[in-house]
Amino acid sequence: MIKLVVTDMDGTLLDEKSRMPEGIYGRIVRLAERGVRFCAASGRRFDTLQELFAPVADAMDFVASNGAQVVVGGVLVDREVFSHAALRRLLDVVREFPCLHLVVFDRTNSFLLDERGRFKAEFDKDLPNPVCVADLPPAGVSILKASVYCDEEPMDMAYVLSRELDAEFVFAPSGNRWIDVMQRGVNKATGVRQVMRAYGIEACEVMAFGDAMNDYELLRMAGESRAMGNGRYAVRQIAERVIGTNAEHAVLHEIDALLDATAES
């Protein structure tokens, strides 16, 4: 029996225009009534996710910033902060390549380490409260998330970054031009495991949805994994099933099927 539904946001639950699907709030409430928790697992920060799910935020859980922020039952249970020294090494490598542009995020701001025009907002890279800076914020600023905008060949440059900084970071292409920078040992799956632990849920009781490489570990971990039809090739290869696209609201259809199954049982 499924006891936890976990979904990525951009390219998965949200449609092709990054809009919330109609009826999702009611479905979250109905899942809760059937004893099934709902969790949003995203590269977006918690503040953004909380705003998107405002009507039902108290009835669900959140794994934000690719696992760096975990909120269970309204309580922050984990916050993974980037090492300032590691970010310094990342910035040094990024500056070796004119096609790469780094942005780091704290709880409320986006610190752009290049001119504003070098970055193009896309999917979860909406760059809230952008601040252009010449250098990294001081070590006292808690950085929760980092991303690299790539002018050319993100897959190639993700490989380059991995070869240079593999011991410290995992680099996952996201969207068309972005590369997510994740701390080693921190990802959506590690965050979701904390949600599972809080409720005594096993991996076989988790249904997860995703479309991008930062969903890879999550889909590998979940007992029932669903890759979006619009998802990346590798994600579609490792998922238990490939469903419709985000434009078709395929996640809602799967939730409806789960609700029907729980009603019958």
C-alpha cells in the first residue's frame, strides 16, 4: 500500500507554463484523509514551495533545494548548508570557463556572481530577489542552493565540473541551460528518507514522480517510480513506469488512480 506520494515540481507536477494543475489541493486533502502523505520534492527553495501550496501547506511535507531543506509536519527537520570553502573552489573553476555563470541562494536571496544579463530564468531557476555581487557572500551567510547557468553544451560542462570537483559536488543538468550543484550525500532521496523516517514509511510504500537528473536518486529509491514522458532519457530508463507528460497533467491521473485504489480497499 502506498503511504507517501512524492513529486518533483517543474517539468513534473507543474505544466509547461509552470502553472499548478487545477484540483491538486483537493487531491492532497483526499490523500491525507486516506492516510497517504503528500510531499513536494524540488530544486525550488522552501519559501517558494510554501507559497505554491499555501492552501494545503499544513497538510503536506516538503523536500526543498534538492534535499537541503526538509520540512515535516510544518517543522524544519534538516537544513544542509554549503561549505564556504567548497563554494570558493567552485567559483574558481566556474571562472575558468567564460560560458559558465554561478548563482548561489540563501533563504531569501539569489546572489548572481556575474552580470544580470548573463542569466536566463528557467523552470525552478526563477532567481527571486536577485543581487549582483562581485564575490561570494560572507561565510556567515547560509547558502542552501547553488546553480550554474551554461551558455553552451550543459552536458559537456557538467562533465567538466564533475571532473574538477567530483569529491565535493554532484552536478545534474536541469532544464535547458542550467546545471544544479548538489552537495555530496545531499539529494532529494536523502531528504525524502527523513520524511519516511518521521512516519515509519518504507521505500516500497513510496510513489515518486520526476523528470530530470536531480530526480534520479529519488526514483531509484522509491518502490513505485514514475518518470514523465517529457523527462530526460536516463530518468525514463530507470523508472518503473513512464507516464504521460506534465502538459497532460499525468501526475494528477496517477493520483486519481491511487485514490480510486485506496477507496476500493
